[in-house]
Amino acid sequence: MNAANDMNEATVLVEKPGFLSTLQDLGRPGLAHQGISASGAADALALRLGNLLLGNEENAPALEMTLVGGTFIFGGDSMVVLAGADFGAVLDSAPLLPWRATVVRRGGSIVLGAARGGARGYLCVRGGFAVPPVLGSASTHVLTGLGGLGRPLRAGDRLRLQNTDPPLSPLNLRWLEARRLDPRWLEEQYGLRPLRLTPGPQLDWFAQSAREKLGESDYEVLEQSNRMGLRLAGPQLERSKPGDLLTEGVSLGAIQVPENGQPIILFVEHQTTGGYPKIANVCSVDMHRLGQLRPRDRVRFGWVEVKEAHRLFMKREAVLTHLRLERRA
């Protein structure tokens, strides 16, 4: 019997959940003063692009998969985009290409394996998944169980879909299937290159040699990394100023340096305050690349001026603005 026969048409059955699969949108910013980190997609750029390719709002909830994907059976006709890392996906035994809108018919099965590069992939669906917002967001905060399903997916979960509006008419299908991203632009966003940094608020607490090491050395992502923070191992970053830092608010992408001199990059579920000095901050334009780092990856950094970081970010956002305007046309 087809597994979709016992399902509502507007649902997706989780046959296999994968390693760590959760529902995510762009998070719940603005609540740090209450001790609540934003959470949201680890690779927000991939989620935004996947949604825009489907004609969704950028913030529509999608399924984030980490390192190993799952198996998902659709109860009715839908349209999907896979964004982010390549999980070698197949749709009903045929290859499912990433970054491209594809129709999934009732009973269709999407099977994803291990990530072939990068760490996280996104299954975006036309209309988005129907998830009650918690504090304004559908995102799952894994450490606290806030939002989403309150936990990673399990086998047997049924995920409801939002109603598709407008319906998948032949005209809409042709328009959606024709939307493409320039492969050269994608390579520019996800290709191997240093993560760009701007100076942190306690840069003057560190020796000049520490700044040089951070901009010239390889660092390895440790196994202890998670959505809260990425722990790195590499040349020790020496401080020039002794003493303790009064605990203060911290931001996404801040690079803290504890007493052992090994940097920690604060990630999407980071604590909202911290007492370690911050030598640098990963630029917003490169934040999505943090979400694709996996244990034992090696990373390099490069310093840029704040003005240049802003220019790079606005250049990237112009592409998304174009997609957004196309969606509304």
C-alpha cells in the first residue's frame, strides 16, 4: 500500500528523519534582552534562496538537515527546492537536482543520503511547512526545545503544509521551473575562501601577533561544535591585556577567546551574554558559510574594513532583492 494513502494531502510523512533534522525559518531576533537567542537556519542564505525560488516568502519554514538526510513521503502534489549542501537526493529513484524547483506528485518519495560536501541542506516546499509560531518564529531551538516540533524530527512524524496559493497551475509551474540561479554566483557564495572578519570590541586586549595569526593561519573545526558555537583548534591567540571582562551582550558570529587562546565562533543558538573577550566578528556576508562547516574542516580568516564588509553584504543582497521582486511580479 502507498504510504500516502493514509495521509492528508497537505502533509509530508517522515519515514526516516536523518541525523539532526529540524524545522527552521529565519529565527526570532530581538529577544536577546530576555535571554533568548535568535536560532533559525544555520545557513540562512540557502533557506532564503530555496524559498524565493519557489515563490515563497523568504521566512517560510523549511526542513533543515544536518550531515545525513532522511526519507520523506508526500501526501499530495507539491513543489520543492533543495538548497544548501548536496545530499545526493533522489525523487522516486531519479536524481533530484538542487537549487531548482521540482514537482513532487502524491505519494512521491524524496530520499537523501549523507552530505557530499558542506553540512546542512534545506528541503523547502511551496507555501512552506505549517508550524505554529513561538515568539514570532517557527524555528526549533534545539537546546531548549523551543519552537518547531520542540525537538528534531522522528520517524512517523507528519508535517503539515501551508495551502498553496496560487495553485500549481500549468502557467505557475512553467514560471517556477524556469527560475534558476547563476552557478558562478553560487560558487562565489559557497566556494572555498577565507571567512572575512571585522575587528571585535576587545581587539585591543590581544597582542598584534594574535591578530596576525588569526588572519594567516589554518584552524580546525572541532567535534564539540554545534548550533551554539563552533570550537576551533589552531595557533594560540595571546592576550596583551590581563584581567577579566565584565559579562556583556554578545552577537552572532562573534569570535570569543577563552583562557586557552583557542577561538570559539558564536553560532545561531549562542548564549546572549558572555565574559570572554571578542577579538573579531565574522562578516554578515559570510555567516551562511558557518552553517556549512563540519567537524575536521579547516578554515582560514581574512580581515576587512567595516565599510568593505557592508559593501559586500549589499552586493549579495541585491541578488536576493531581484529574486524577491520577481516573486511579486
